[in-house]
Amino acid sequence: MEKLSKIIVKYRNLILLAATLLLIPCVFGYLNTRVNYDILSYLPKQSESMQAQAVLNDDFNLASTAMVVMDDATDQQVQALKDQIAKIDGVDKTLWRTDVADLSIPAQALPDELKDALYSKGATMIIVTFKEPVGSDTTMNAIEKIKEISNDNTHIAGFSAITADTKSMVLSETPVYTAVAVALCLVVLSLGLKSWLAPFIFLAGMIYPILYNMGTNIFFGEISYITNALSMILLLAVSMDYSIFLLHRYQEEKAHSDTKEEAMAKAIHATFTSITSSSITTVAGFLALVFMQLTLGRDIGLVMAKGVVLAVMSTILILPSLLMFFDPWIEKYQHKVLIRPFPKAAHWIVNHKAVFLAVFAILFVPAVYMQAHAGQYYDLTASLPSDLNSVIGTNELKDKFNMTTSHFVLVDDSLTPAQMNEIIDGLENIDGVSNVIAYEKFVGPAIPVAMEPEALDEVLHQDGKRLILVNSTYRSATDQINNQLQQMTDLLHKYDKNALIAGEGAMTKDLITVTNTDFKMVNIVSIAAILLIIALTFKSFSLPLILVLAIEFAIELNMGIPYLTHTEIPFIAGIVIGTIQLGACIDYAILMTSRFKEELQLGKAPKEAVTTALTMTSSSIITSGLSFFAACSGVSLIARMDMIKSLCILLGRGALISVCVILTILPGLLLVCSKWIAKSTKDWPAYVPAKTEKETKNVKGMKGAVHHA
């Protein structure tokens, strides 16, 4: 690494030129990476709802539907809109009353089942099916065109419309997220660095790994909108430390070097180990998400792990050139640092360690309980602003048509008419079912031949399967609808063991089951990985347990707060927050512990060593934690989508809580467990009390210790 450091410095301008040229293909890759806005598409392919969805798409071409609700419109106006919608690229079919009977026949003469399904409380509904799945660009573009040709009294409901609105909102807000995160990071860095220019140099250096990461996502084919919206903010928050490490070491080495080239080579060599060891825990935390059954975790985990690796490479290869070029101005324009070591505060914390450890012991079990009982929501509609067209349309379906969620029931075509009627009657008698649409309900002696719905038969009867549409008054992701789905499954399996139920409700039910398992799996994997990394780093049995215990306490506090505030958090938060907080914030604990070991090696007593370690690492920990907090919390203040807002609140608050725990509780844990650490850690410096008056004399005061360090 020493030779490599000299090569990097020698050819720094050439490296910077090559790195800048590489941004061009990365921009191309970013622009051509597809973003997936359908969260439910990340469910395991083997889940029943996804199998049903595949049949619905492949055989019926109904994996994507929407309901267009028109208020106070004449039949002629509805028919005109229906004809326009049918011509839109991506639309497969449009179903309304004219597919059964001509407009010359009064609505009052229509079969009650059909009339009640399409007319209610001054509104009428057109059912629209699309050629491609919910999250496809074609479907979302088609929905946007439907909005363009519709008036203010028309709203589009259904999961397809919700997905399209999600896309529009995220596209408009993501640039604002970026601007706010960058601005707030600049403020925090200005407080923690003495140079006015250095924060801007750091952000210029971060452009490279961020664009590299975004551009190389093209190799994954597509990424989720959550990953796309948060990856830049998270990478900025978790990787800024590396730049700070390099600058501080470079400035330190300049005082002991003949040239700035020599100083930078030494700085790269010295910080390489600390940066890579620090990043390994962060990478491990993100990679733990790969073990989720819900492949959204793999999406976030791989993108972020790749981003951290690219950030380390950029810090070592690209940032040195920028720092050396702007070095005269970095040194010239300086100010007083506000985030700096405070020896008196460190003394006070260490002297009151018993109080902090008592708080830790008292709060740990309640924090675990609160985290386990915090409310979560799985209803994706609930995360959207109430003024969105799709949310208004969904509420209209509920209020006017008594229809909130639609189930698509798939049964074998070999069932007899009598069995089909028994199934339909059974479905109608299940609590919460508002109506059932099946071909068998619209044929028979009571229905004129002219009104037999051939168009409906084409939709509901395909490739050996019959489709029954069941409308429910219950919202997705509630206990009510999950019980309803179970009753439907029990009924259907009496007649057809292979019957399937598709739709948002069934997929969300599977989502709940999958994520409950994922939460346990990811926590186990991330904790095990971090424990192993720390054990190998320090060659210790005790230190991994102590450091992870401290961060886990911070995580439990963070995730337990929603229980106290009676706030429901999105389902994905419970899985990814703990893993990210553990992987990113364990670095603070490692930094302090490493400094504690160094001070012991200088022959200091454990109390003096931990006090100096706390003093000297506090400013770096606070600067890093505040940068993380500022970037995430700033976004949470402006995000309209609750899922993004909640994730950012939890991430920002988690970083702040982690900083507080590491600065107040970890010093006490290290001091109380110092003998155990010495016995269970290889090559841990042992403290031997001095025997003479000369040896026992206080060598320096804390100011001298700070200066020496």
C-alpha cells in the first residue's frame, strides 16, 4: 500500500482525468436504468398471490386494471370518454354498460347486478384493463394519458393508478431531496471543519461515487423507486467520514513532511486501513438485506453495498488530487471549529459512568418491548398524500360503490354451473364482500338474449380458467381483509384445490407473512456478520458483544419511539432501518474502541485512556452523526410520501441516538469490562500500575493529553 500510495499521488492528475471521463458512460447508464414503482412485484415468485398474478397476466391479460369513476356525467359523456380511452396505447379493454346493452336501452332496464356495479350515487364507473403489468412504463404512461383527457370530475382508482401517481410524485421530489441533503451536509461539515472550502471539495469528491453507483445500476436491469430516491442520500451520509479521515491525516502529515506529495502519500497509506475497516461493517450491514425473501431488500442492499465500495475507492484514488489542487485555498480560508474536543465533558461523562450504565440497564428491556410492539402498516395507499387523483378515486370507490379492494378469483373451467353458483352464493355471504361479478350472474331466463354479455365472457373465461371478481369493503393489509381472504380460500378449496386469488389484497397478505420472516432473518444475519468482523478486527471475544450491544440498544430506542408516539411506520422500515443503523453506526464504536486501545498502549490507566479516547473521537463521531442526521431529516421535512418520510425520520433519528449512546454509555462499558476485555482479546495492552512515586505522578493534564494525541 505504501508503494501504491506514492503511485496515486504521482499520477493523481491522470487518475482524476480518467475518473472524470468515466462519468460520461455512468450518466448514460443512469438515464437508461429502469425504475420499478411496484413494490408488490418484489414478492417471492413462489408465493400464491404471485402465482395467481402470473395466471391473471398470462391467461387473462388482467394483471393490471383500473377503475375510472365519473361524477355527474351523462351516459353519452361516459361513452365518449370510454371510446377515447380505448384508443390509448397500452389499454387492452374498456368495459361499461354498452358492452352489454345499447345506450338506447334505459339504465333502469339493465339487470340489477350490472346496474348496481356501474352506477351509484350520481357516479358511474368504467373498468379499464391494460396490456402490460402494473409497474410497466406502458401502463403508467397510459394512465397519465387517461388523466390528460379526463375532466376534474373524473378520477382513476386501483393499484395501477396508485403506482402511476407514485412515479409522478417521486420523479418531481427526488431532485429536491438531493438539494436539501447536500445543503444541510454543507452546514454540518462547516461546523466540524476549520476550512470554509473543504466541505465543497468533499461534496465534489462525492459526485464521483454517487454517479458511478447510479450508472452501474444498469447491470441490475432495474432498481426500486425507494432505492433510487434514498441511495444518494444514504451514500452521502454514510461515506462522508472517509473524506474527513483523509483530510485530517493529510493536514497532520504536512507538519512532518518536506512536500505535500510526501504528506498525501503518507496520509493515503495511513488512512487506507481505517477507511476500509470502517467500510466493511457498513457493507456487511447492507449485504444482510440480500437474504430477504422480499427482493426489495436485495435491491437496496446490493446498490448501497456497491456504493460504499465505490466511495472508498474514490476517496483513495480521486479525492487526493482534489485536496492537493485546492490545498492553498483550503489553508487560506479558515474559521473557528465549533464541533471540537471538550475535555471537561469527557471527564464528566466518565466520572458519571454509573449513572449512564444504570440508564442503559433500566431502559434496555422496555426498549426491546416497545420496538417489538410498534405499529406497522402495509397499505401502500396510506403512504400517499390524500389529494392525489388515485387516492381520491379509491376513496370514491369506497364511498359510492362500497368497494375498496378487488379480489380476482381463478377457478377451473371444469366446475359445473351448479358448483359455480354455490361458489358465488358463498362468496356473497362472506362478511365485507360488497358484490361479486361472474358471468353466471348475467345469463339465464331472466336476462334477455340481447343483454347476454359476450364481452364480459371474453374477459372472465380464458384458457381453461374462470375468473370471478369479488369486491370488498375492507382495505388491504387489515386483519379484516386477511380473515376475509382466508374464508374465501377455504370456500374455494372445497370445489377446486388449485383455486387461486390474485389482487392487491392477496399480495399484501403475502407481503405481511414474508416480511415477518425477513425481519428475523436479516437481524440475525446482520448481527452475526458484524460480530464476526469486529472479532477478526480486534481478535477479541468480548469486544464484538460489547460494541454490538451498545448499537443494538440505540436501534431498539429508535424503533421503540413510534410505540410511545402511537405512530405506525411502513413495513419496510422495521427490516432495513436496524440493519443500516447497525452497519453504519457501529463505526463510531469501533473508532472509540481503537483509540482506547492506542491510549492503553501508551501506558495509560483504563480510566485515563477511555477519557482521552472519548475526548479525541467525539468531534469526528458528532460530525459524522450530524451529517447523517441532517441529510435524512432534511428530506423527511419535505417528502410528501409517508414511506420516504418515515424511513428518513428513522434513519436520521437513529444516527443521532447512536451518537448519544456511543458518547455516553460505551465509555462506561469499556471501563467496567476492561479486565474482561484484556483476558478475552489477543495482544490487548495490559495496564500495570506504577510502583514508584515518580511513575505514579500525573504526567499531563487533559489539555496536555489532547495536545499529545
